[in-house]
Amino acid sequence: MKIKKSSYQGLQSHVRNLRTPEIEVWENEYADREYHIAIEIPEFTCICPKTGLPDFATIKVDYVPSKTCLELKSLKMYIVYYRNVGIFHEHLVNKILDDIVKACAPHWAQVEAVMNPRGGIATSVKAEYKKRKSLLGE
């Protein structure tokens, strides 16, 4: 069986190296306590790298902070950056997760993109990070 090369091949080879805005953090005074922070961003937009058409989504971030927490204004500026970026949904979620982990080194984090349906297809992508030694005992 011959595998046909996708016309999407190579469109996202740069995704891990995107120069996104810095996500700022602030010191967590309750780092000794396990608690979740849930953030929902209902007005996310990016561009489909294949068609150039806009994609709309709700981005959901849930994390268990360690020594620092995400600063929301800088997170908003970070999210706005994607407005003119062509990126696949799967890559988007993983890139956001990577940048959140880099910014605040949480014990655990999950990012989900619930994409608005396009062409009769609804897509939801979720990625998770677990620190090797966490308060969660995982």
C-alpha cells in the first residue's frame, strides 16, 4: 500500500519556533497548596494554514500552579498574537501548552481548543502536561 503525501506536508515545520509574546507570571503565595486555575478565552481566532480562512475557537486553560501563576493581561496579548497566524488546531494547542509550561512551570496543565464548526465538522483538541514530581502524586 502506497501512502500518498498530503498537500499539508511541510506547512507547519516552523510551529515550534514561532516567536510568540512572553507570558508574564506573578509569585504564588499559596504554592504549598494544590488548587486549580481555570481560564476560558471565548473569542480566539487564528487562520487555517491551508485555506487562509479564519478559525474561531474557545481556548480553555486549566492548571495547578507551582511557584508562579499566569498574568492574565499578558496571556491575552499572547492569545491575540495568533489572530494572523496560520496554524493547525493540533499544533495550536500543543504550542500554547508548551508556552504556558515554559512561563510558569505548573505541576499540571491542560489546554483545550474547542473550534467552531467549519464545513460541517466540529473539532476539539486537548493536550496535557504533568510535572514528573507533582503535588498530585502522579
